[in-house]
Amino acid sequence: MQDRIALITGAARGVGRAITLALAEAGADVAVNDLRAGPELDEVVREVIQRGRQALPVVANVAVPEEVARMVTTVLDYFGRIDILINNAGIMTEIPFLELAIEQWDQIIDVDLRGVFLCTRAVLPHMVERRQGVVINISSQLGQKGAPALAHYCAAKGGVLALTRALAREFGPYGIRVNAVAPGPLDTEMTRPYATPAWLANKMAQSVLGRLGKPEEVAPTVVFLASDAASLYTGQTLYPNGGGVML
């Protein structure tokens, strides 16, 4: 990973933060995206620099085409290239299907699926021109197994898995590898609002290891897929999920 350039979306907290720091530890310079500027984004940048790597903060909403285009242009102007794109930005809400408003459906689809499409579409022409690159999409095991009150989230994350396979087939001839990582339930800011005793008991019952994962346990899988050690991996989904899904 030494001196490679990675763009990570949703990188200020949770899984995105863990991935960013793990890539920096492995020797990559990083463009650190988040929806807004603030102390969390600044702290990730500081931690990357402390590891001896370059860090560029780039604020953008991944669901807005103009902001994505500006973000990618900013990164290319600063670093000169993008070797690795990590589509991590995502949101989640738990809403029973019959209570799900169209606006709530659209919000999840816009960030969790449209955002992956927009960021990948913006970066791929550069990778095609160079005939090399790695794209890693952060999905969820729920894109494979489904869950009550999460139809919108499951649909978006399932779409990410299908998009991953389609892009791997289309852009493999250009030397570009496209893979996905689909974690199980993690202890993050996104899940904590739902982590009632009943919610936790249900998640534990579905996990062979019987616990929530940590973002730092997902990041090494991403680093592996981004590295030359994964040179034969494309169109694949890896599941760091404690045994919640076994394929």
C-alpha cells in the first residue's frame, strides 16, 4: 500500500474512520471525505498525519452529483491520481415497511446506493485511463439476508452487492478490481440509537460469535482487498460478520 492514494467516503467516524487509519498504517495517503467539516473530520486528518502519511479533507454529500464531481476533481488536483476508492458513506433507519414514507425510502437509497453510483462513476474514467484501480464498496450482510423494518436499507445494500458484480465484469478488462465488504452488526454511532436490550439480544442470537463487531475488525478486510495480495479478487463480497451469514 506504500504511497498509494485512497479516497474514502464517510471517513470521519465509525467504519470509515477505521478504514482510513488502517490504510494510512499500511502506507497509503488518503483523501478523507465527510458530509460536513468539523472536529471529527479534523481529528482523522491529524491521526493520519501522525502516522506519517498525507491527508486531504474533502467535504461533499455523496448523493449530490455536483458535490461528488467537485470532490473527485479536488483529490486529483491535489494528489494527481486515485488508486483506491472506498465507497463507505451510508446511513440507516429502522422503520416498519408499512410505515415507510417515500421520502424515507428515497433518503436511504440516495445515500447508500446512489452515492456509490455517483462516486464510482466520477472516479472510474480516471482509473480506466490509467488501466488500473481498486474500488471497494461497503455493503452489509443485510443486503444478503434481509431484516424486518429495514426494507429500504436492505434494498440499498443489496443493490450495492449487485452493482459491485456488474462493475467487476465491465471494468475488469481495464485492470480495475471491484469488490464489496458486507459486515454484520457493529458497535457504531449508526447502530447505537437502536441498541435496546431486545435489539442486542436479537443480534446476538443471529451471530455465531455472539457479539457485535468493531469497526477496527472490518478495516483489515478492506486493506486486504485494496492490496496486491488480493490481486485475484474481483466481483467478490467478503463478510466480516461473526458468522451471521455463511456463504
